[in-house]
Amino acid sequence: MLQRVVTILSLTMFCALACGSSTDSNANGSPNSKDDPIAIVQKYVATHRTWKTTDYKISEDHKENAVTVYLVFYLPDKAIGYPGAGQSFLAYYDPKTRTVVKEMRFQ
């Protein structure tokens, strides 16, 4: 009986590790939640750019007043030799309205 319980627990833990859970991140590093700020920034990028999710990375940059600023880094910008010439931008996310309220490009 004890062996059966240990086997079931082992299989359950293995399945949880191998299969993941609903709170796991997707390929771009954001949780799969409609209220997650990174998911909302991803949706903003999808509606305002023609980029694939594999073409950019999103990371929290800093807080500014009541908004959180996210860096949306367009991966092909790595090849550009001088700053400000790429397509990367800062997305200003307002947690109260759960929207991107402003976008700033680099100069």
C-alpha cells in the first residue's frame, strides 16, 4: 500500500513538472493572464506593430508616478550600431485602467 502511494505521488509530481501549470509563462516570459501587465503590453504590441512574439522581449524598466514603464525591445535592434535608430520603445502601463497609456521611442 505504501509503495502504491509513493508511486502515485511520484507520478503526480513528475506530471506537474513536465506539463507545467496554468500560471507558467509563455515564450515571451509573461504569465498567461488577461490581467497581467506584460500580457496587456503584448496585446498592445500585437495591435500596434506587425512583430511576431519571437521578435521582441518585454521587461519592466521602472515606475514613474502612477504608471509602470516597460521596455519593449525589438530583437533586430541589437544589430544597430548606435542608440535611438531602432524600433524598440517604452510602453507606459497604467495599472488602474489596465492599459498602455503612452509609448515613447528612443532618440
